Amino acid sequence: NESAPQESESNQIVSCSKIHIPSNHLGGFNRSNANDGRLLSSSPGAGTGGTATGNNKPAPGPPEEQQTLLAVLQFLKKSKLAESAEILRREAGLPEDALDPKGTDASGSGPGLAAGSGQVDGVDASSLLSRVTVSSSAAAQAPKKAAAGEDQPDVSVVLSAYSQQGDPSLYDAYYSGLKRFIESVLDCHRAELSQLFYPLFVHMYLELVYNNNESVAKAFFEKFSGDQECYYEQDLRILSSLTKKEHMKGNETLLDFRTSKFVLRISRDSYQLLKRHLQERQNNQIWNIIQEHLYIDIFDGMPRSKSQIDAMSGSLAGEARREANKAKVFYGLLKEPEIELPLDDEDEEAENEEGKPKKKKPKKDSMGSKSKKQDPNAPLQTRIPLPELKDSDKLDKIMYMKESTKRIRLGSDNLPSICFYTFLNAYQGLTAVDVTDDSSLIAGGFADSTVRVWSVTPKKLRKVKSAADLNLIDKESDDVLERIMDEKTASELKILYGHSGPVYGISFSPDRNYLLSSSEDGTIRLWSLQTFTCLVGYKGHNYPVWDTQFSPYGYYFVSGGHDRVARLWATDHYQPLRIFAGHLADITCTRFHPNSNYVATGSSDRTIRLWDVLNGNCVRIFTGHKGPIHALAFSPNGKFLASGATDGRVLLWDIGHGLMVGELKGHTDTIYSLRFSRDGEILASGSMDNTVRLWDAMKAFDDLETDDFTAATGHIHLQDNSQELLLGTYMTKSTPVLHLHFTRRNLLLAAGAYNP
Amino acid sequence: MAADREERRFAEVSRDSVKLMAESAGLELGDEVAALLAEDVCYRLREAAQSSAQFMRHAKRKKLTVDDFNKALRWSNVEAICGYGAQDAMLFRSVKEGELFFVEDRDINLIELALATNIPKGCAETMVRANVAYLDGKGNVGPQGTVPAAVQSLSDDLLKYYQQITRAILGEDPHLMKVALQDLQSNSKIAALLPYFVYVISGVKSVSHDLEQLNRLLHMVKSLVQNPYLYLGSYVRSLVSSVMYCILEPLAASINPLNDHWTLRDYAALLLSHIFWTHGDLVSGLYRQILLSLQKVLSDPVRPLCSHYGAVVGLHALGWKAVERVLFPHLPAYWANLQAVLDDYSVSNAQVKADGHKVYGAILVAVERLLKMKALSLPQPAEGCSIPLPAMYSELYSFFGDSLAVRFSTEQSFGGFSPCTPSHFRETRKEPLGHVSNPDTTRKMPQLTANLNITLRPQDQSLARSSMQRSRASSSRSGQRSIGLSRDVFPKARFTSPHSGPPTFSFVIGGRQMGRRCQGRRPFQTIFVPTPPPPVVLPRVYTHKLPVIGRVCKPLRRWTRSHYSLHLPL
């Protein structure tokens, strides 16, 4: 009867020694590929930067592996699995007395933990640690945490980090001691060190709860929860409802907090101050938490001001590490393909083929950014394989260019007209809207699982004839494309049935042949707009898929949902091509970069991430929102990103530098849609507060102060100029604005359901 | 546990509830187990509520639905809760004996439902409408009128129906009109047409010369108001303004003395009170607005007498409280004008004088009802602010003289008061007169009266009973027995507060809180309710301003013609 447990133990061995624990949790993918790669590559940099964080593995080499083995061995021995231990010992070639010199092992892990913090402090820190951690379990725990730290959370492992006992009654004293200290330091340091409050508070509270000190935990919460920044209120509310150890298992917020290190950016001076204080006071408990659960990103230079910190904080796991935003991003646009353009006026189009190239040139300059010259910031044309243009695509491009010559130049003194598409009688609940690029079709996703497509031009929607009828038509005729359509089916509206849950995301393909819809039922469906039938159901997300979007070049699309990963798909593959893992909570919205090489995702963890389609890496993490992000928009030139969240604020980001460059305040409710005008001068935002607001994007991006220091540190100083940038606020008639769209001539279309 | 319950900021499931539920499942739970379970249940509930909020956000709504919650339950592998998906608010009922609260789960007669003829249809086609909201960043939307632009396009059937109905009602054939009105009153499928009908009705202003048309339009209002399937929503306002027009405006038709516009005004006033009692809660502040506009007309001496007449009958129709609040304080000032008209015996004034007599009659009737109702509701302690009946009577007597006394001659005493011979009152008059002469000061300021209700049940009950008996006696004498009876039943059923225990402290804000609807909701009015109060109707949830088809549960309140008419049931 011992074989069964032994089996499970050996499983554990395998998983431990592999470091990655393959788990079948949620999407079945751990957040390793993106994160680990980044982490490993960044760790040398962190060493020189002088970070003093806990499990900052100093180059994964033999010593560490051996340590892992030792830990496992120790675990086996402790569990009285002598045989397995013996086998492991033999196979790993460890000496018989591998486990005996515990002291050296423990201290061995000590310097490891405090490696980067400097030589003198290192000793102190390790001695501190050795006093706190039970030496026998220290070695066992450390590697396990390293394993679990960046991996899919294995609940028991994660929670066991809390099992170390401090005196619960002293937590109060520890925390208030630190609070007193931080309040007494110089003003310039206080703002920075105050960042510590929230993560410390949460971890201490959880530790108390985990160790069954419910009443102490409650008192602790009561006493100190009021000190926390107001934007953590949502998290605190979840936290306060959690008072039992049993509840901690399966609580996602908690797991997020445990599995990711809370990242703080602190200047070197402030950090030294803190460290000295903690060492003087022998405040082990706090030091411990800082070592194990926080990642302190130390920078040289002036401490940041309170407003600077507030602008960047608010996410579930603190700010982004600076290295996370260092990768080069090719934000430029791809070169437009050369198309023979009959750009003449309508009356003489389609005739003299020869005259066109000459006429084309002067007109093409008015197209601005899309010139023939390769943008230095653009990715290689072939970096991502893109589908070739079909004849119909070329025709569409020609249409596009014709239209754009008639485009109105918008500006602060020339605002767009707004046309509102109101969904009437949408009692079933309108959940998503999309409009084709040429503004000829509008589609709505509804809570009753249907997708409805309307034609907003006089041209009705028609299905292709049945196969039998298609056999009868003359394939040689010029108007064969007309003939294949079944005139009898012409109608203004087509309803697509197939989903079994509310449709939360919807997206037209650029060529208007397909429509994507993502639903609560966990699937994404591809619909043909020729036959108005479902072509493919893409399964992969097992939980609601909140958003999906086609690439601007078609073929690819991205989706994101409750399972916290975004997936990149191609229409002809039933499995995803890339999985973007790293967000700590639901992915609420997904957007393609105009050059199709990157994907931006917004999440309930209050961060925005930019992913490289080529290799699946996360290349940017933007923090600063104080609520789940529900809207994203790239500027047409690909340089900037705008994001809107439940906090009613729009934030502007410089993708190249990885900086926040603007904050637009004005909305009073969740922002569900953002869109730049075709030339990028105006940013329109639509919100639950029944308004559309127009912002001067030109001015917002022009006023940037991008000196080297700012670019290097990412510490921008935003002036509050929302009021200057706000060009107009437009009320709807009690209709929340779910979607915005600029037509090719820069007329703004807005859509929403009338909600009486 | 009980001690720290106060500081928790969540709704909690109490230990007792858990025990009760366990019992209903046939289990006995110990205190400790129940407490643990209760806490766990609370946590799970909160967790589910938090995840359900996510569904709400993604559905781009502000209102959490049962559906959202069910989806959240599915995440945590819990069975969904069925049967609560309806849009309507749930009615919570309580059982007095067991301190139990529950949602009423009525049996539904499926046969009836299946065979129902009034299946709503044809109005809920989801569609997209485009309208240019702003041109070049500047609004070009016209000012929003009282009648909002219809947001539904009509099917051909509806359009035909609309044409037929309007043609029939405004046409010549009285029989056709009758049929049309009848259908308008009972058709369940015309919600989509409501804005159009309201618009037609608002045309009263253009036909003020044609009494017949006005009458027909008012009948149309009545039919719409009585249709149980229509949800009038904010259209009530528009309807009211049309009706008020008929009541108050010096209609072109009234130039000719042969035209009986008086009846029209009476009818419109009747309709006004009907709209108000049945749909008044759809628009907040409607009562106040109506009162204000009536008051404005009444206090405007330039207005012709027929407008004044309208104001008086309007007030009368709105109930004696309205009369007491608006007409009575205004009477001394108004009386002088009226007297001047009545005293002018010149030939040229004959017509005006006739009108004056009409107004005089209307006032008399209104005042008489005021006195009667006041007498009936006399033993009402909460109304600390109103003028005592004797003073009121004596003042009114000074205006009307014996014509008032004659009205009461059939009953020698009412409300326990001695016969109303003027001489009797004259003695008591001096003191209250000073009071009366400046009644506004007493009435306008809301008075805060602290009431220490030390609940001594038996005494309280007996007090109430005695007052009721008194009222019953009086009402039987005055021949209004039926009303008196319904009043007797009501307070017992609704206002006996089930809780007993520590003395409760309640504040009475008097003065402003008149009108029947307010009183129905006043928790402290334990003893007597003067007018037939509304039945137990919970405030509606105003989620749908658009006409919604299928709102079947509209409370139909009885309103007897005689109750509000000018003919006294003597």
C-alpha cells in the first residue's frame, strides 16, 4: 500500500527537478515562456543594478541545482521515504552525508538570497534570515519557492510560504513601527517608502489569516486598512472578506498576490534608509516579507514625488520592472504595397491606364505617413508573414485612397461630426459592437448569444446561392460575382446563431468577408459574411472570452479572456499559434498594432501588456490605471497607445520609450471605447456615462518632454492638462457609448443601445 | 460574535438562518457548526457577487442581473438558481407570526397563459437607427419637446391600427368612436403606438374651439389611462398637461355661453384626479406641480372666471387635502373679487355674474367636502398643523352664510361636534380667528414633532378603536358607510407594527406631507387614515421609460364617480 504515495512523490520529484510544474490548471499553460526568458536574461542586469531581492537566482548553475536536489532529498527523508531518497541520492551522485552540514546549506542559501545587496549587508541579512527561518526547512523551501515563484501556482506550495511563524501579536507592533519610521523620514523619502505599506499590509494580513489568527487579522485589518491608498479599495474589499485559511485556497486575487512579486521602484537613497532602519530594529518579519514577496527596483537619482508615484502605481502587482520595458519595439508602420491607383476624378476613372502613375505621385504625398520610404522604426516587411493581397483587397485599397483624399482634416478648431447608431429594442442586452473599416456594415453581439449584422448602406445583405443553384450560373460572365448572390435573401439584417452564451467580443475582417465573435461559452467563432453561416469554432479558452480582434491585415486574430492568457490564432488553424501569458487577471480587451507585429492586451490586473507576435515575448508593461482596462486604441502612426479603464481615465503611452505620456480625466464612468481619428489628430472616447469626449491628441503628444533622463528612468512628470486637451463633451440620449469608429472621411460614428 | 457584527460591512447570513435552513432539510445543527457554516456561506456569497460583477462589466451594464450571478455560480461549480430571471422587482412578503420574509411564489396557470389572447408582439424588433447627433462638433439636435421622438418604427399593422383608431375617435360616428375607445382601453399590443397617441392628444391646444373634439380627446386619454397593458411612464406628464389645458384654459369654445364647457372642465378634472391616483407615482413631484399650476391660476385675478372654476374643480377632484392646502388659505383674497362680481347687478355683467355663480357653487361644494372630510378625520393626532375644524367652519360660514349651514342641516352633529349654529361658534371665534387670519405661518413650515411612542399596545389599540368607532358612527350617519368601513379595515392590516421592545422615537414632518400617497407610506400614521388609501402597492421600479408591453400587474384602483363629482350624496 505504499506504492501509491510513492508514485505521487516521484511525480513531485520530477516536477521539482524540472522547475516548471506542468499543471493542468486553467488554460493548461503556465506563464513561463514569456516571463522566464525575460527574467533570466534580466538577472545579470539586476545584479549590476544592485537589487537586493530574494530569489534572484544568480545564474542557474550547478550549485543551485544541487541545492534543489538537496532540498528534495531532505523532503523525502522527512517524509520517511527512505528508498526514494536513496535512489535519488545515488542517481544524483550526492555524497552520503549530503544533508548533514545543514548550517552551511542554510547560510549558502542566505547569501544567495541577499546576493545583490552588497557585501557588508549580505552577512547581516543572512544572519537575520537564519534567525528567522528554521534552518532545516529553509533549504527545502527556498528552491520550491523558486520553482513556484514564477510558475503556475501550486496552491499548497504557495501557501506554505506563510507557514513560518512569527508572533501574531507582534505584527501590529511591526507594522506600526515601520509606519512611524516612514512618517518620520524626510519628505522626499516618505512618498517612496510609503509604497511599502500596501504590499506589506496585505502580506502580513494574509500571513495572519493563514496561521489561523482570525481575530488578530481582523484587528490588524481594521487598524491599518484606512492608511492604504484609495485606489486599492477594491482589492482591500476582497481581502477583508477573507478571514479563513480555507478561503485562501482558490482565491484568485490571493494567488496573484502570492505568485507575483509586488514590484516597487525606490531610489537608492530611500532604500538604504529603509534597510538601515530594519536592521537596527531587527525587524525580521518585515525584512522577510520584503525579501520574499517584494521586488524592489532600485534606481539611482532623485527620489520620486508622490504624484509621480501615484501616476504609475495602482496595478495588482505594483509597477513594471524597468527592464520589462527595455526591449526594442518596432512601432513603425509597414510599407504600403504599390498599387496602380486610378486616382483620377470619378468621371475618367477606369479609362486611360497610362496616365495614372504620373497623377498618382502628387496625391500620394497627402497620404502622409504611408509613403514609400521605409520607416526606420518599422519592422521588416517580412517579420511576420502576412497574407498576400487579393484583387478584391487591391480594389478596396483603391477605394480607401479615393475616400481618404476627401478626408476632412480634423483639429482643435475643426471637430468631427458625430453620427450615432442607436440600437433600439435591444432588451436582450447589447454587449459588443463593431463597424467595418469602410463603415458599410455594423454588427452587434448580444447577451442572448446572437450576433446580428446590419447593412447601414442601401445595399442589402445577400447570401450566396446554394450549390445546386450555383451550378446553373454562367461562370464566364463578367458579373459572376453578382450572379452568385441570391436576391431572395436580401435583407437589412442577418442574425447569426451558434453561440451558447453572451457574445462579448466581435470583429470584422478587413476584407469584410468574415466576422469573429467571442463568447461566454469559451469559443470564438468565425462567420462567413457571404453565406452567413459559422465556418469555424475556435476552442481553447475554457472560460469566457472577453474580446477578440482581427489583425489589420486579416488572417491573424487575437483573443483574450478569463483564463488570463491571450491567444494568437490564424483563421486556418484550429489551434492558437501563440499564447501570451503573464497577466495576473482576466484579459479584458485585445488590440492589434497597426503593423500587425504586436498585440496589446488590457487586463483586470490593471496593467496593459504589449506582446511581440513573432516570439510571444512581453515587450511592454504599462501600469497606472486604477481599475480594469476596457478600451485600447493604437494611434494610426503606431507610436502611441491610449487606454481607458473603469476609473474613467484615459492614459496615453509612448510605445517606443515605454512611458506614460498623458492622462485625460473627465469621464465619470467606465470607458468602453477609444478611437483615434484617421490622421491621429483627435482621440475620441466613449463611456458608460453616456458621453463621447474628444481630446486633442496632437497637442497631447506634441507637448512631450522627452529628455534622456525621463526616457531612461521612466519617471515622467505629467502636468494636469486634461481640461486644455478636452475639445468637447457630447451627450447621448441615455445611451452608453459602446463603440466608436472614424469613417475614412473622418466622420465619427458612435454606437450603443438605448437604455431607458 | 454578535458584538463584532456591527463593524462588518457586508450583508451576512445569520447563524439562525443557517439553522433554519438545515431544519427545513431535516438536519439538526449545533451552534458552532451553524456559525462556521454561516461564515463560509457569507464568504462564498461575496465571492460569487464579486465575480458576477465581472459579467456585468463585460455586458456593459450598470445593473447586476440574476443571470450574471448564475454565471458566477457556474464558475464555482454551483448549480444556477432558476426562476428569478424576470425583470420585475420581487415582492417580499412577511409572515407576522414567524418573523419570516419570503418572495411570493405564485402558482401560474399555464393553461390560461397558453390560451391567452393578449400576447404582446410586434414591438420588439431589435434595430439600428442612425442619427447625426452633432454636426462639426456642434449640436444640431432640436430642443426636446414634451413628447419624445418616437423611437420605434411601426409595422404596417400598427400603422393601420393607428389610422383607424384616430379616424374613428375624431370622426363623426359615435358608435365607431365607442368601439375605438373600448379597444384602446383593452388592447394589449399598442405599446408602440403610445407616443403617437400622446402626440395626438397633445393636439388639444389646436382644437380649443371645438368642444366635441376636446371631449373626444379626453375620452382617448381616459381609455389610455385605463388600459392595463400600457405603461405610461413619463408620458404621464404630457397627458396631464393636455388635461390641465382643458381644465384651466379659457377655451375658445367658452366665448359662446351656449357651449357647455363647464361639463368639459368637470370631466377633465375627474380625469386628472384619475390619472393622478393611478399613475401619479410614475413621475415624481407631479402632485406638487399640479397644485402649483392650479394655485397660480386661482390667484391670478386677470384670468376669466371659467379658469378659476377649472382650478376649483381641479382642486376638488384632487381631494380635500388639496382644497385645504390651496383653496382655503386663498379664499379670503379671492372672496372679495367674487363678491364684487356677484354684487354687480348690471345687465352687461349678467353673463359674468352667471359664471361667478358657477364658481361660487364649485367653491361651496369643495368647501363642504373639505369640512366633512375634516370632521371625519378629526381625531388625528399627527396633523398638528391644520386648522381646527370649528375655526375653519366659522371662517367659511362668514363667507357663505347659511348656504353652508343648509348643506349640513341633515346631520345635526358630525364628528362629535355640536350643531353648527353660528352663534355657537361666534364665542369660540375670537381666539382661533387670529390664528386663522394668518394661516400660512402655521402651515408652511414643516414642523418637526418628536413623538415618543412608548408602545403600550393595549392602550394604543383601544384608543384607535374608540376613534374608529366614532368615525364609523359618524360615517354611517352621513351615509358614507362604505368608505368608513374600508378605512376601518385598512389601518389594522397595514400599520400595526409587529415589533415591540424599546421605545421608538419617530419624527413627524407635518405641513408639507399632504396628499394621499404620502400618507400611505408614512410609517407612523398608526391610528387613522382619512381617505381611502392606496392598496399595498410597492413603489414601482422605473426602469422602463419606454412603453413596455405586457405590464399586466397595474393596480386598478377603484374610484367612484360620486366620490369626486359635484353632486353631493346627501
